[in-house]
Amino acid sequence: MTYYFSRFLLWLMGWKIEGDMPEGIKKGVIVVAPHTSNWDFVVGRLVLNVMRSKAKFLIKEESFFFPLGMILRGLGAIPVARGRSGNMVNQVAAYFAKSDSLFVVITPEGTRKPNKRWKKGFYYIAQRANVPVLLGKLDYERKRGGVGEVFYPTGDVDKDMEHIYGFYRKHGKAKYPEKFVVPERKS
């Protein structure tokens, strides 16, 4: 039912799926960019529903109060304790270790405002959990959403992040383009 409803809503809004969840992969971190609007969550959730992914997303544990906590869990939220970044990496890696199948969506910008310094926690989570990074995209100009590439961290963070930045320089137009910044190349 969710699949058909999501597909209908995307059709009404003029959106199409471009790229699909890779076959044979049961775990991964889905990075989604650009993230400049609350609509990114709505469109992204619909796209994932059509792709038949029950991906989860991270929310600070302080948001899990009654009744909002029940709603968030129903939408696929995972509560995480904020603080030191390594703590969150360990928390999410532990979720992967306990699960036979898990996809977690993370927006590396960490905010809907322009951000020249993307957070790398998604990379460290994927590396620690030994899962791939799926490069998800939302393109408001063409009204397309999906997974564009599967990327396996090599351990060379700078080189890998440059590859990821390169992907997002080519793919995806933000709802509010003035708020979307892909970090510059390191000299």
C-alpha cells in the first residue's frame, strides 16, 4: 500500500525514480544531498518507499518524547545520543552489527543552511560497520530522485571524500540552490 501511495504522490508532483537500490546489498549508509528544505525528507521518503527500501534515519534522542517519539519510530527514526562524533559512529555501527538488513539515511551537510564543511560521520559509520555508501540524490530541476552510485570506503578519507564531492557536483539540483554548497577540492 505504501509503495502505491508513494508512487501516486510522486507522480502527482511530477517526480520520477532514477537509479534503484542495488541488488544483493542488504546493508549500507545512504547519503542524500542536496538537503536545503524540509521537503527533502518528504520527497526522499517517497522515493525510498517506491524503491521498496525501509531505510532508517537518525534523530537526536531528545526528540523521542511522547507522542512524537512514537511517530518518529513509525517513520523509521533511530534515536542517537549526540555529543562526541565517535560515540555516534559507534552507536550506529552497533545497529548495523545487530541487523541482518539495514539502510540508514544521512545528510552529510548536517543542516539546511549553506555548509562548506560536510560531516564525515557517514563515512566513518560505513567504514566501521563494513558497509557501502550509497550515493542518493534529489534533483529538483529535473524532478528525479534515487541512488546513483554504490561506493566502498577505501580508508583514504580525503581521496574518498573528493570522489563523493565530485558525484554531488554533477548530480542533483537543490530546491534552494543558494543553500547547497559542495566542499571545495583540497589543494
